[in-house]
Amino acid sequence: MIINKNVMTLSNEELAVCREAEPATIGHFHNFGFSTVPFFTSIPGKRVAGRAITVKIASLDSTVLHKVTEMVGPGDILMIDRAGDQQYAALGGLVSYALKVRKVEAVIIDGAATDIDEIREMGLLVFYRRLSAITTRLAGTDGEINTTISCGGVVVNPGDIVLADENGFVVMAPKEAKGLCMEAVEKHQKGEPAIRAKLDAGACMADLTLANKKIAQVMEGNK
């Protein structure tokens, strides 16, 4: 069993910049750190950004998940590595309630959850792979907190910045997160209303994005 202290990186105030960005917008120009498997969400349409608090549960022993409920708070996203297991639910209603009380931003579990109606009713944002009625146990023998894990096909280090919504999530190193998020907002998202207005006025998408120009250049080169 390994239990390390939380790694404080970006402040809650700095995270506010990241919350404005959309994972899919970052996906227009950045290629790394994106989840590679599908997740369900307890609150469709909600986006979140936060610092990664990592948990690894490689067996049926989820004791460390109970422990980590006293280590999280505002600005934190709990990332849970189930080491490939998709049968036994490690996250249920009571643990979720303990996390909700601590005001955790979200939970991303690369495995099964249970008590989904309770989780939805309490308003805790949870991203999960599937649902299951069979659960993990408290044995007190195994598990890790704040070590490097794998979640959704992505390597996650404690303190990494995570941006997530129902489209997927992206994990960013703290030193690059603000820059990536600001680029997404300033260079991409803020320009979309103007593009929509031009489309409403009859403009062609391929002209606005220069796709027609690129195609013309290719076709000219093929002559």
C-alpha cells in the first residue's frame, strides 16, 4: 500500500482559465493526453477542470478509495485506475457522498460504478466505464494514492491538470495547461460565433475555413 501527499500545481484561481476551454477544441491542435476509450457521465453537458488526485485499485481491495475521501477538496478531480477490471464497482453511493461533501470537482473511474441513481441525485459529476451491481471490498492490504496511474488510456501523474466533459477528457502537464486552454479559447472558441453568423448570411464553410483554397491548390498541382 502506498499513500503519498497531494501535489499542488495550479491554484483554483488559475483553474478558472482552464474551465473555459473545451477538450474537443484542444483536440483541434493538440495530440496528446486524450482519453482513448468511451466513458459515460452522470451529468451530461457539464464540463470540469481540476488537479488530478490519483488512486490505483489493482484488486478487490478499495480501502484506499475510502482513505482518499479525506484528502480531496475543491479544485481536485479524483482519477481512479482499476488496472483493467471492469466487473467490480469501486465507486458507489456512500463513497460518492463523502466526496461530494468534500466538494471534489469530479471523479473519473476507469472501471465500474454502482448506485448511479444516488450519484445523479446528489449532483456529483462522475465519468465511468460501465455499471455493475457487484462491488469491491475493504481488505486493508492493497492500493495506491498519488502515484502515476493509467486512466482511459492516458498516463496520469498526481497534480496533472484534467479537462473533461461527455466528449472525453484530456490530461495536461501543469506547465502547459494554461497555455493550451488559453489558445483553445482565444484562437478558436471566441471566433466561432462570427463564423456562424457568416454561415447564416450564406457564406460557404469551405471558403471560411480555406478548405476550398487548399483543394484548389492540390488540384492545380495534379494537372
